[in-house]
Amino acid sequence: MIPLQLFDPASSTYTYVLHDPRTREALIIDPVDEQLERDLAVLQSLGLSLRWAVETHAHADHITSAARLAEHTGARTAAPAGCGIGTAALQLQHGDTLRFGGETLQAISTPGHTGGSMSYLWRDQVFTGDTLLINGCGRTDFQSGSAADLYASITERLFTLPDDTTVWPGHDYQGRSHSTIGLEKASNARIAGRSQAEFVALMGALNLPRPRRIDEAVPANLHSGLRHDADGAALQAPRAAEGYAGDVSPLLAWEWVQDGEAVLVDVRSDAEREWVGRVPGAVAVAWKQWPGMALNPDFDQEIRNAVPPGGKVVLLCRSGVRSIAAARRATELGLTAYNILEGFEGDPDAHAQRGKKGGWRLHGLPWRQG
């Protein structure tokens, strides 16, 4: 069984879709923002249910679609803990595993290209990101890169895998799709037969041009692909309300709910609530539903049932995108509707929260259980 390999021509990035043929649960590695519609169409055409959107590192040459895929499909995001991608629901450590159906993906810490880079092992196949490329390797001159660390990651971790392990790289610029560990050990032009000192000297002399999109891509990728303004606020959740009452912080929204001033409505899909977790005290009124993320035809009636005529409602979703659309519609229906800044993403059993700015916590304000 091999993964589905997809390609983004603009950045020469490979995206991989893995799935369990029995349950149809799937996982995607290194998705690209510009290819969101393609990837959603692929998932739908194959009848796959996306469980994980996974990064090998914080990319400098393209923006990930991880957060948007999660928004559309109810998947969870996962990223290497050492990369500082604070919006990822799961911060992966070396040896951690992700399950999708009966399949397992294992994280292998392979720093060097960046300080937190990871590779992933699935069956007899390894997804190496920018750590090990076909007849090459990733550069090491930015984002806490280290040629010495990269040498150790390749020789002590990747090259210890069986020789027949298939290598699926994060990029290729010459139309090649895959290699093997044995082939790269024997003939990789950057590292085969070189000592660590020779490799470090080679990498230090490359003098490669700065990635064209680094200033745009890295900040966005540290938020799972959501672009942020200078103050760290998600541009998809503007402060100035257009067509609804306004944006409120999670804390203020929760105070209104506790005081009986507003009804809290969770507009995530049923699939997201089952997979990610339910928000205590919230009324579930989906804005869109999977599969296909089609608009919920019963939204108008369901929100009228949840909120008294002319009443105040505060709406949350996963990242503050759908809740804006839902707030506008609720306003059209005669309600005083507010969008909650930030969203909810996390496993209640792990006391998780969404992002560095707080979002909705299950233990401690604004959610205090027990």
C-alpha cells in the first residue's frame, strides 16, 4: 500500500494522503493552502474522513492549509512540538503515534533543517519533509537550522531504517517522486560517504538565496496557516464587525453567558464535536455539516429555537471563521449576535486549549467544570 502523492507546482511541495482502506479514515501530511480545494475534492471523491492534518515543520516556502482543512473536515492538527506551532491541537514528541482507523503513523524527531523538524514512519515508508530529499537534503541556514544536527538526524535515525524503506520527500525539483533509504545511503550527493565535518563544511558553503515567501509563510505557518496581523489577531476574525453586533473575547462572552445575558451557540459540525470535544454550556447549532461542509438547511430554525426573539447570542466555531458568517445570519434573523474571537480546539481529557492567545479552556476560565 502506498500513499497518495499530490504536488504543488509553485513550491514543488509534495503533500501526502494516507488512509485506512477499511474505515476510510485518513491523514494528510504537509498540505498547501493554495491546494485546499483540490485536497477537499480528493477526500470527498475517495470517500475519506480526514482525522489528522500533520506538519513536518514550519515551512518557509509555502503556507499550510492545516487550519482550514480542520475547519472544513473536523480533523485535528498535529505538528512537531519543537517548531512552535502553537495552534496545533497535538504537539508531537519523538516516538509519538497518530492513529487513523487501524493505521499508525510514528513521529521521528529529525532536527537540522529547522530546529523542530520531524519525519514520519508508516509501515515500511518514511515521510522525510525537508530533512532528507532525493539525492539531497534541506538547507540549514535559518529557523534554528543546524548542519551538525541534520547530519545526526539522517545518519543516526533515518539511515538506521531498513534499506528497503521507501523515502517520500517533502519536495523535489526534478520530477522524481520517491527513493529508498538504501539508495540514499549509497549515493546521496550531500551526505553519502561524508564525515560530519565534511557535511557541515559543505552545507556552510551553499550560499543559497533567501526563500521568497519566508516573511509571509513562517508567521502564518506558526498559526497552522492562519494569517495574523501585527498584534497577533487572526485576519479571518476582524475586530470591526460588518453585518453583526461585534467581536468579543472568550472571557467577556462567558461572563454574559454566566449572567444569563446571552446564549452560547457552538456552530461547529457534529463531526467536530464528536472528534474534538463538546463545549460545556453551549447549544449545538451547526453552520455547516460534513461530508462536503454544506450549509445546514435547518440553521435558521435551530438558532431561533435556541435564542429568544431579539435575544443576544455569542457564537464560536473552531477558528473564528464560520462563527462570523453565522453571526451575520443570526443578525439578519433579528438577533443581537456576537462572534467570539478565537475558537475551540482541544481534547477535554488533555486539558487542551487553542493557540497561544488562550481561546476556550476546559479547565479554568472561561470553562470551569466540576
